[in-house]
Amino acid sequence: MAKRKTTQHWDEIKSQYTNCLCYSDEKGLYTMRVSENENPDELLYRPQGYVGFVNDIIVIPDQGVEIEIQSNFGYASASYLRATIKRNNRTILDFDLSKIYVLRNCGVNTFDVPLYDWDKLFEKIINAYKASFIEEYTTASIAYLEELSDMLDMDKITIKGEFGKEKSTEWKGGFLVTLFAGNKIRNLLKGFKEAKISDPVVVKYTLNLCRKYMCKINSFELDNSDSRISQVSETLLLIHQFMNDNNAGIEYLSLLLGKEV
């Protein structure tokens, strides 16, 4: 098999990334320096800088853990480095607050890091692996929910196109901000479903966020010819599913109609 091409930037920086993701029954997941000519039994994944899409799956059968490392280097704004993690068929979520105001490739269902930052990615994977044993979501998820709730009170926000980039742009207008918040809410509700989250405190905060979004949407004069309305429809569909699944379906209808039913 021909050797895959690497990006020029990776060729310049690869000497900085010698820590590899490793696993042993004694230590669990950890990082260790491994030279290019070594291949110890504990080695799970080496940092790489291949051009284009790479999706590699790591399975730790005894722990019920599946890690998918995803990269796409060399494609400008379409590039990314991230991982998804499942434990016993439940997605582990990442409530990193710095990802909320990022437009592309930044959802709660992925562990995102700046391009080529393998040390940070391995750190996130290891921390998520350890946290998955106690399934502690409450504190981190509530902080994320509160940030989204606060966003719905804003008339302007500062958005970055990609994670780890300094360049940002200001989005102005309550409707535009609400659309962006709605996109994040859709991702959050999908993530909660994949993670099978049922913590009553998290559910309570999420219901409050759903109510606030619906009240905000009701405050706008919506134009059916606006192509962005489809985003609102998609968000309302997921909100309806979440509220209905949590014994608030009638309340959803009341909020939608703007009157008691």
C-alpha cells in the first residue's frame, strides 16, 4: 500500500508531537512518548498529519469503549481534528464552553481541538474516558445550558468560524442570534438523545431553555419566504420531541399556539 501524503505544515511541526495514545489494564488510557520505529503493545494511536479525511476507530472491548478519531487536514476552513467517544453504546458528550460560539465542526457530540493539536485531543479523550465511569454530566451540562440561555437574551454575538482560530466576526440582530442559538440547541438535544441523559436536574434546565427559545421565536414577525425559517422548524421539531418525552407535550402546544390548551 502506498504511503499516505502528509501536509507541509505537519512535516514542519511533527517533531513536537511525540506523545501517543496508549492503553494498559493497569493504567487505563494514557499518553507515552513513542518513537517512529517503536510499536509497543500499549500503543493505540500515533499523531499524524495525513492530507484529507481519516477516520480511525479504536475499541477497548473490556471497557465497552469505542473511540473514533477524525481528521481532515489540508482543506482550509473544512479542516478539523476531533474525536467521538462511546461507552456501552452511549455517546460521551463534550460541554466545552469555548465551542459554543464556533460556527463549524463544534458540537457537544464531538471532542474538538485546534488543528494538529494531538496532545490536547489525547488529553480530552483520556479525561472523557475517566469521567465516563462516573457518568457525571450535571455541572458541565448546566453551565452549557445556561450559556445558551444567556445567548437568547443577546442582540449581538461574536462568532468564530472554526475552533482554535483567532479571527472572529460580530453577528447583530435578535433573530440572527436566535437562529444561531437554535442551531446549538438542536445539536444539544440530539446529543442528549445519543447519550441517553435522563438526569432530572439536566432535564429541568433543558426544558427551561426550550421554553425560552419558543417564547423568543414567538416575539418575531416571521417571514415565510425567508429560507432560514426551515432552521426554526427543525429546532421546534426537536424541542417538541424532547418536551413530549419529558411529559411537557401539552405545554409545548400551548407555547406554540400562544394560548392555553
